[in-house]
Amino acid sequence: MIRLELQGVNTHYGSSHILFGIDLAVSEGQVVCLLGRNGAGKTTTMRTIMGLVRASSGRIVFNGDDLVGHEPYEIARQGIGFVPDDRVIFPDLTVHENLEIAQRKGLGAAKFDWTIDKVYDLFPVLEPLDRNLGAYLSGGEQQMLTVGRTLMGNPLLLLLDEPVEGVAPIVVQELGEKIKALKSMGLTILMAEQNLHFANQISDYAYVIEKGHIRFHGTMSELATNDDVKQKYLMI
């Protein structure tokens, strides 16, 4: 079952054309990675799906409904959770409060029932920080909190925008294991990333974007053996 599908999506920032006819699909239970260099259009794609940037044309179909023109809060209520690339947490709230304010019941079709205790089971490092203010967490801890807070909304689809950018290698490894755990639970994930090695460990399928165009799509094993695509679009 296809959970999310983009069909010919174009996006503009003012008069600047950023995304050009993006076609992309994410099946239920998959981890799909959108790979590309900085400025390739990964974040714009994520923000367009979430309604933070309006698609100029095309369709964004989630569970059979076209999301184009919907407000971000409406898209979130339909079951999409977004983890942005800038770790937006509430610095003056504790870890517990950051999680508590995001809690909402899942949809009828949701497989998940996330609680604060379940987030702490996934990210044990956060539990002893329960009463700490968000402002005093490390970058890696803030990223874990951001993911945990998004899970508290019980999403059917999780959007991860460069989840390991700017974090320590040991945190990269840990986040990779946690994303694998979420996949094993059956959560559907679309991840924007430029770290091919990281993406290769956890993703089922890949799209490569460059200058707002999809230049390649295929399984991660197909991408791994395509040196031309890696050298031309991913600088590998």
C-alpha cells in the first residue's frame, strides 16, 4: 500500500522555481530516503509535503487524500509528523514538558500509542534528563527529544529532515539504531539526508534530488552500485 505519493509537484519561493515536477512514493512500512547535496531541494520537498511551503501545482496524496492547499495543522492531524532539520524544541520547558504538550491520541488506523515512558524506552538517555530544560541539552539530546516529541503525536508517517546533521558520530550510530527500531514497529518514514553511508544502513529505497529534479530512484542496493549517480549528484 502506498502511504504517500507526490505527483508532478512544483514549488516556488516567490518567482524562484525550486521543485520541478517531483514524483515520489513511500509505501507503508518503508524507510525511503531523499538524498542530495545541500541546496538540492530536500528540505523544500519536506516542507511542501507538510504544507509549510505551498505546492504551485501537482498532487501530494496521503492515504488517498490530496494535501495540497491544506494547512500544516490539518496535515499533522491526518497523521504526518515532521522532524525539522533545526531541532525546534521549547528551550524554556523541561524534557518532560516538551513531550507532554505534544501528546495526542492516534488515529483509528494507527498502530502506535506513544507515551512519555515509551519515548524514554526508545531514548533512555532522555529519562534522567526529565526535569532538565531543553536549552541545556546537547545537540544529540535535542535531536532525540525532537524525534520523541513528534512521536508523541502518534503519526502514521514520520518525516525526518537530515536527522544526523551536526551531531557526534556516536549519536549518528544511536539514531540509526532508533530509526531501525521504529521501522521494525511498522512506522513509515521518509528521510531527507546527504549522508549516503547512514542512509544505506536503514533505508529500503532512495530518490536522488539535484537542483529540484529527481535524477535517480531505486533500491539502496541499486544506488550503491551506481557510481555514475553517486559521483555526479552526491560527490562520492
